[in-house]
Amino acid sequence: MIASVKRGIRPQIDGVILIDCWDYSMYPIHEIKDRELKIFYQNLVDHLKQFNIQYVVNAMTNRDINQVDSYLDQELVSHLPNCTIDTWHEFETCLTDTLNGSVTQWYMAGQAWKLCIHHNDIGLKRIARETHSGFDFYADQLSFRNETNNLIEHQDFVEDENSWEYLKSFGYRLIQH
């Protein structure tokens, strides 16, 4: 839900959280999804160039069998300090111990809305509920894909169970409770 609206605020994004940005090329059954996601990932990398990204969190479920998309790995992850994690405890350790609170403005991206994006151990529901103060989490209409592999739209944020602040010049800030 959109809980508030602000104008003229443009966050100084310094970190990226990739939520289940898997490499689908190893699953022939998902050939069309793989092609569509490659375009999504390419657009995402281009979009992230506008920010001064200092750190990447690769929040990957089942990391023993899944891996981050090779394009994202080559064009983003391997060029920046990063970690690949799949538990909330690892995420908190990264924020507070590894980074010592130095990266506080996080852009979130991934797939699939209402599934992995919301319910992963490092997903929107948990980020909104359990993150310490001093950290902000942002998204825009280029951040997430839904279960039918389309970009989510403004209406998805309006109808979301999480509360969002709509930043007219940017996108959305997740409101933490």
C-alpha cells in the first residue's frame, strides 16, 4: 500500500540487494523465461549505473543448486564487493559487521513479486519487519518481475501488503515497522 507521498526526494543509493536473480540457462524448460530475464538483467545493470553502488548482496535461495545469472555476475557482482547469502542472520551480519553500517541506502531487485520477493528469508516482508533503523530500502518500476515475468507496475505497489512511501521523482521506499 502507498502510505505516503513525497516530492523531490532522490535517495543516494549505495547498495543493491538481488533477490533470487537466478541463472535460468541451466533449465531448458525455462528457455523463454531465461531470454526475458536476460533483458531484465541487462536493463537493471544499465539502470544501476546512475548510482554509486558500493556493495552487492546476492540474496539467493538454494544457493547450493542455484547461481546468480551469469550476466549479472559479470557486469555487476564481480566488479564490486559482494556477498552471496540466503539467511536473515547472514544478512544482518553483513549489514552490521561486514559493512559496519557504511552502506545504508539499498536498491532492491529480483523476481518473482509476491513469491520470492516477498517471502524469501531476505524478502520484503522480513526486511520491513526486522531491519534495524538507519537503513532504507528502495525500489522502482524496474526493480521486480512478477510470476508471469512482467515488470511490476505502480498498481502493484498500491495493492502490496507492505507499506511504501511513493517518491515521485524516484520510485518507492519500503516503510519499516
